[in-house]
Amino acid sequence: MTAATLRPPEAAGIGRGMVFALIAHGLLLLALTWGLNWHSDSSPAFEAELWSSIPQVAAPREEAPPEPEPEAPKPDTRAQQRAAEEAAAEQQREAEIAIAKEKKRKEEKAREEQAKLEREKAVKEKEAKEKAAKDKAEKAEQDRKKLKDEKAAKDAKEAKQAKDAEARREALRQENLRRIQGMAGGTPNSNGNAAQNSAPSAGWAGRVKGRIKPLIIYSDDGTSNPTITVQLTLGPDGRILGTKIQKASGDNEWDRAVLRAIEKAEMLPRDVDGRVPPVVELKFFPRE
């Protein structure tokens, strides 16, 4: 391996630098020479001619040699280029770091905003569900209370109507009993005579039921056969003066249906002898 191969390669552009340096030195020498000649050629304001018998040759003028121009140091372009590249690389790294930081900050901000929106959405959905459940519960409670009040009002009205009707029937029954007993020569609450207490014929009860049962409105489920025993107080013409439950069936709906049907009937047919018993007990059940 020779010294030439070990010598580092010359930096790019060193030849061009040498050419510029030589041109600069040449121009500098020309400028100095011209300046000296310009000062030496200047003539005085007046001239005097001296003549001698012996012509003499003037000695040449001594000129000071030009001072050598200090040679400018050769710039190390390779080091400058490397420094410039390193500076550019450092700036590039700093720019990339700044961009990465800004991108990360924006991503974190976007995630935080998204998380915030999701939390707000979840809160709103929860509040909406709770409100809907509360409104539903309140409506159900209002409907239940309304039905309860309506049922209570209806039961109270029916009870009052039944009580009033019973009071009217009882008053008519008492009046009718007094009238009948007065006609028979008896007194109220007495056993009376045989004609007054005679039992109705066997077919009369069936005719009475045939008059009342079509008026009974009852939803029979087919699983039970409730029986109610009712005491009727009748007028001489067959008008129903009073109704009294002697034995309830245990099915309130059936009992109310029977009482409503008796109230609608109002009148019962006479017996075969033209008479109507003042008091009679009848049994009613859905499937006879």
C-alpha cells in the first residue's frame, strides 16, 4: 500500500478554489503595479532643463518591491460540509421530534374528548332510562289508583243502591204484611191462618225461576256451580217487594248477578189458584 492510497481524498471543489486564488493574486499584482506607475508618471508644475557638456545617462529609479500578499488559508470545505450536514440533520431530528410530540398531543386530546363525549352520552342514556322507568312506574301507580278508586266508587254506588232498594222493599213488605194481615183479621208477626201460610204449588217455583234466570248475566267458567238461597217478599199481585240473601253462594259475582236479575224481573207470575205467596225462598245455581 503506497502513500498515495493512504492520503485522504481531496475535497470536492479544491481545484476551483485554487484557480480563484491565483486569479485574485494576479489582479492584486496588476493593481499594485498600476498604482506605482501612476505616481511615478506625475510631472511637476514647472520644468528646468540642465545641459552639460558631457551627456550622462540617468540611473534607473529604484522601486520598492511589492510586499508579498499573505496567502489566505485554504478553507476546509469538507469539514464545513460535514458540519452543515450535521446541523441539517440535527434540525431535521428536532423537527421530527416536535412533529411527533404535536401529533401525540393531538391524539391524546382527541382521545380525551372522545372519552368525555362517551361519558356524557352514557350519563344521558342512564338518566333517560331512569326517567322512563320512573314515568312508567308513576303511570302504573296512577292507573292502579284510578282503577281502585273507580272500583271503590262503583262498589259504594252499588251498595248504596242495594241498600236503598232493600229499604224500599222492606218498607213495602211491611206495609203489605200489615195490609194482608189486616184483611185476614190477624196481627203483624202472627202465624196467621192456614190460607195465608199455604205453600205454593210444585210448578210455581219453576215458573218463577224461568222468569228470573234469563235475566241473569254471569260469565260461567264451567268449573263451579255456586248456589245462592234468596228470600223474596211478594205483593198480592206478584210484585217483588223485598229481597234477602238467606245463604250466599261464595261467588260474589254470581250473587250480584242473581240479585240484579230479580230486581229486573219486578213481577212474578201468580200461582195456579191465582194467589201469590207473601214470602218464598228460592235457590239459584248456574247449572240446574
